[in-house]
Amino acid sequence: AAGEAAGSAATVSGKLRVNVDPWFARMVLAPNVQAFLSRHPQLSLDLIVSNHREEMMTGVDIAVRFGPAHGSSLIVRKILETRVVTCAAPSYLERRGRPATPHELVEHETILFRDPQTGRPFAWGFGRGGDEFDVDVRGRVTTDDPSTAIEACLSGQGIFQSLALGLDRWLAAGDLIALFEDWSDELYPLYAYHPSRHLPPAKVRAFLDFVQEICGR
């Protein structure tokens, strides 16, 4: 038993169960799953995709969440901080015009993202050089699914405020246009959580290192 325990601490093998935020799962993790599993051929991955923090550690080895750190009984590791980007499709801007300042958003259609903790849409915040404020936006589409929000934005439904992490492909191709880039000081953290242990298993350490690597890129 002691030998098996020592082996699990040093060998990346078995099944890794991960509870991961939908945005991170869709935009960052899914495109890199093949690379991670190729690096560790004795490992399999069981992904639970969820917005919710309640019981996020139930039956899993590690959880990944955006937002303030949570869980005093857990080991918490900050992975990164990502900017918040306000963006729109060219078709929307051609139809409705491009807002010159964040305050003009009150005259535009927006796509709202629901906070799973409160059930209400996230506030739209802006910051520059210490000047911070929220804009009371309105929209006819509210969702808690990032893929739905991005697709609606790409189709020209409205302006969307998103995490910058994972948007590169659409911004670089011109499918989405970033707005108010001089008002983008707001940052949102990404944390990994795992149970409090003296030394986490090798598969957990390997996943943490890989996530840190791809986020760094």
C-alpha cells in the first residue's frame, strides 16, 4: 500500500477528475486537451463543466474557477488575471454604429452574462487610471453559457463584455472588434483549487503546470 501511494505521488497516471468553468473549458482547455493527454499517455480526463461553486470539489481532484478566491479549507493557486474586453461583430457596428465611450452603451443592445452565484447578470465595469464605474446596460439576451454568448455576438445580436482569455482567434480575424481599449483596466482572476494535502498527486501537479503553461502562451 505504501508503495502504491508513493507511485501515485510520482507517476502521472489514472483518471483525473476536473470541475472546470465553462468559459475556460470551451475557450482554453478543450483546444489543448489532445496536447495534454499526448504528454501523459497513462492518464485519462473526466471533465465536469459548471459555473457553480457550491460543491465544486465533490468527487473531483481539482477545480478551476474565475472570480475571487473561495474555499478556506482548500489549497488555492492563482493561474492568471485576464482583462475584460467589450466587443461586437462588424455587422452590429455597421447597423447600429460604434459607441465612442462606455457611457453610450445605454443606447445599444447588449448580450448579458448571468452570474451563477446571484442569478443576475454581471455588471459592466470599466476602469482607466484609477477611474472606475459601471454602466447600466440593457439587453434582450441573457445566458450563462459562453458559447451561446459568443455565437450571438458573432451573429450581430449585440455588444458583449467578455474575458479576453480565449478571444484571440476572433479578434485577430476581425470577426469581433474590441471597443474602449483605453478603458480596459479591469482584471478578472482565474484560480485552481484542490484538497488540502501535503503533496498533491502527480496528475494534479501535471494539470496545474500544463494550465499555467497554456495560459502563459
